[in-house]
Amino acid sequence: MIRIRCLVLLVALFGLIGCKSSEQAATNPPGTLDPRLGGFLEHIFKDDPAQLEKEKKDYASKGVTFEPFIFSVYSGMVKFDTTPDNSMAMSQLGEYLEKVRPTLDPKLLEQMESFYKVEANQTMMRGMFLTTVRGLTKGH
């Protein structure tokens, strides 16, 4: 139930602030859903088909791609849970990334590493999540 509330909050916040990191990754045309993001939403909302369809439509209408979504979770640009660094959300997303191993834009890794260089941004969970993304982007 916490996951659903967090992602519903995310959708609402994306509607208000937009995706600030969209300059680093292309956006999908409004009305289309990044299939990688769609897969993650299916993973999270597998037990709630109505909410899944709502989330898919909301993200598709905004043209949000997977890399800005990942960075929003990682950086805390959008608050997903009650932890200081979105640890619960990173855990869910990291589990999905490890399972599916989607292709990610190497620029995401650069953006995340730059963010992590700031001492105040260094947490154990962010370090582990960065390692996961590093493993997915090296060699692509």
C-alpha cells in the first residue's frame, strides 16, 4: 500500500513540477509510454490493474522516460517514501532493474555519479543503487 501511495504522489508531483532531468534524456511524445517504465509500473501495480492503467496513462500523457524517472528516485528530486533518501523506492526499482536488466542511457550513470560526488548525497543505499546502474550501463 505504501508503494501505491508513493507512486500516486509521484504522478501528482510530476504533473506540478515536470521532469527536471529531461534535458539529459529524450522524452517520449505525449501519449506514448516508455516500455521500460511501463514494465516497472506493471511490476509495482501487478495486484491492482485499475491503478496500473491509471499510472500508465498518467506517465504516457507526460511523455516521461525511464532515465529521468530513475534519477528522480535516486536524487530525491521527488519524494517517494518516508526515508531521507527514497531508500524504499530505490530498493523496489533496484530489484526491478536487476531482474529485467533494461538498456539504460550511459548519460544517466554520469548524472548519478556527479550527484553522488557531493558528500551530502552519499548514502549506503544510493551507493548500492549506483552500483546497480553502473553494471547496466557499462558496455552499452
